[in-house]
Amino acid sequence: MNAAVRSAVRVGISHGHTVYVVNDGFEGLAKGQITEISWFGVAGWLGRGGSMLGTKRTLPKTCMLQIVENVRKYNIHALLVIGGFEAYEGVLQLVEARGQYEELCIVMCVIPATISNNVPGTDFSIGSDTAVNAAMESCDRIKQSASGTKRRVFIVETMGGYCGYLATVTAIAVGADAAYIFEDKFNIHDLKSNVEHLTDKMKTDIQRGLVLRNEKCHDYYTTEFLHNLYSAEGKGIFDCRTNVLGHLQQLE
């Protein structure tokens, strides 16, 4: 995200524009956390992870009047928003408010940046590839750990909200036995089938298992539920461990 901000700032300046940066998303835009930035103001941002400007999930509809006032005050003619689904939804709210506020009749653009990779109309977003690689590295280490302990199944929970991109792509890359995602509905019979598959697998030379679960894939089949189910059904054949990757996927 910082690299994207750096590029946007320098391209804008090179075309003769005055460029402002906003801290803390739409909330910062409403509060007037707006500062002019120079060419050298983004020096060193290229290789830095996270977000130097800060992020907030606040949507414009909660502070529309303040946003309109600051757009007028700073004479803003274009708005570039870098973010995930909330950024997309936020810009949509601003566009829908154009009929009421002429100050919002400006150019608006969204650069998708989310590990969930769930921005409508896009295939890839900033951060998603990094997150997949972080999840892959973690799963590879878990598999390496499992190789020293026979008959063990690991259930790994990935981030991504309701989007199963991270869990699916990571599962394919690391050769997982199963991946549970929100988009592909599953029930107790599917879980039973996967347990039976792992039971049969323990009779082969590869006596370990890896199952991935998207964090919001199911309201009731949680990571804890899967752990209890696999532990109960695999008792005497294999044991089960869980690992929640969490914000490890957002380190870079």
C-alpha cells in the first residue's frame, strides 16, 4: 500500500498537481487530517509494509457533511482511495451522494488493496499475494513439524472474512487435504467424508494431514468445532491440532 501511495504522489506531482494525503481513511478526511505532501515526503516508502497513512473502516455515510466541507475547503478535484471492500463501498456512497452535494462531482478511483481479494470487478489486489505467501510459508512449517510426529492432523485457520481466496489458493499451493470456505457450502456429511479420507491416509506412508479453514466459512462449524470433531472421530487413529494464522498474514 505504501508503494502505491508513493507512486500516486509522484505521478501526480510530475503532472503538475498539488497532492494531499489523508490519514486514517474516510474518518481522517472528515476530521481534516489532510496534509500536502512533497516528492520527498514519500521517500523510503517503497519497501515498507503496513500503511504509513493509517487505515480505518469508517464509512462516509456516518460523516458525509464533514467530508463535503473538507473537499470544498481543500479544493479537492480528484480522490484516489487505496483499500479493500470498505474503500469500494465508501466511494460508492460518495458517488451516490453527488445528487445532494455538488462538491462530490469529482473524479474518484479505488485501488484494490486487501488480503481478502474481495473487491468487486477485480481479479487481484495489493496485499493478497503477500498474504498467500505468508500462509504458504506457515503451512510448510506446520507440515515440516508434522513430519516428525506421525498420525497428526493440523487444522489451519486463515483470514479473509467471507472470501475464501486465501484458504483456497494456499490449500492448492501446499497440497492440503481439504479447504473449507464460505462460497462452497458444506455440511456434516462432507466433514465425515474428509475424516474418513484422513483415516485411510494414515494407513499409507504419508501419516499426516492438513486442513484449511476460512475464518468465516460457517457460523457453527468453527475451528474449535472442527478440532473437536476430528479429535473424536480420529481417536486411536490420529490426533488433531489447530493453528490460527491471524495477522501473521499481514506482516509485510
